[in-house]
Amino acid sequence: APAAMALQGRSLAEVCAQIKDEDRNGARTLDDIVKHTATDPLVVWAWTPGAGREPAPGTHATFLALVKAWVATGAVCPAGGVHR
């Protein structure tokens, strides 16, 4: 991902706001975000990064289920985030 899309060092509210902001998320709607997290090779790669790299915690299936649930329940951000 481009450096401008980096999430490290940001609060949960900032990450949430960035994910929902179409000006900073690749012009994706919430439905697009679900599709992106389900199929984008770079997202999926996080759980199968290859030799010498630590995979993301949990499973891609669990991550996708959580993203779907978040979107289905209104995609609310924690305090300080953007509520659209």
C-alpha cells in the first residue's frame, strides 16, 4: 500500500476515519471495502506472507467476518473518529 495509506502509529479513531474516507481509501464505499478486504491480493497476503515474515494474527476469514459485521452494524468509529 502507498505510504499515505499507512495505519501504523495512528489511533483507532484515526484508522477508522481513514478507512471510511473515500479521499484516502482509494475512493471505496463501505461495500467496496468489504470486497477489497475479501479479494485484494495484498490484503490476503498478510496472512500468508511467505518465508521470513510473520503472518497477521488470526485468519483472513475471521478478519473478513469482522469487517462485514462492522459495515453491517453501521461502521461506527470509536470516539474521535468520523461518523458518516
